[in-house]
Amino acid sequence: MDKLQLFNNLVNMASLDDKFTDQEIEFLVSRAERWGIPNDEFETILVGIHEQGPTFEIPAAQSDRQTLLEEMIRMMAADGELAAVEKELLATVSGKMEFSADEFKLILEGVIAGR
């Protein structure tokens, strides 16, 4: 999964509740800068969400799925807290990406611990 696809998934995930928090925006902007995603690509993704609604692409490779899940955890924890509802959503997504409950727990703990 290339960085643009990863970023697209993160933006779509952040839009699921029909709003972007300041922390989500800051996180997404930092990722766009880190991954070299131009502003016009960011805007194209936002327009697509506005016109078609959020979409989510599950990567084929397990390593890409783990990377995506880790970035989603980081984004949801960007406000300094990972609420129970966010953990539930992440657990559901991890199940769709074919992670076991134990694998999800290990990934979650690893990201929270800064690994």
C-alpha cells in the first residue's frame, strides 16, 4: 500500500463521524507533510468524501494491514485519549482486516507504548 492509499484510508476513517476534530486535522496534516502528499491530493480526497461518502480499502498484504491499523490507532489517540467507542471501532476494523483479538491487543498495546 503506497502512502497516498494509506493517507486516503486515514482521512476516510476520520470522516466516519461526519466531522474532523482539530486533533485529527493536525494528525492528518502532519502525515501528509511526512509522506509528501501535496495539498491538491489532500483536497481531492476531501472532495471525494464529500461527494461520495467515506470509502475504505483493506490492503491485501498483512504487513500493510498492520501499518494501516497502527496509523488508525495513532490518529484516534491524537487527542491524548483513546475512548472506549474508538477502541470498539478499531477492534471491528481489525476483525475485518482478519486480525485476531489477541493480535489486535498486541498491536494496540505496541502503539500506545510507542513501539
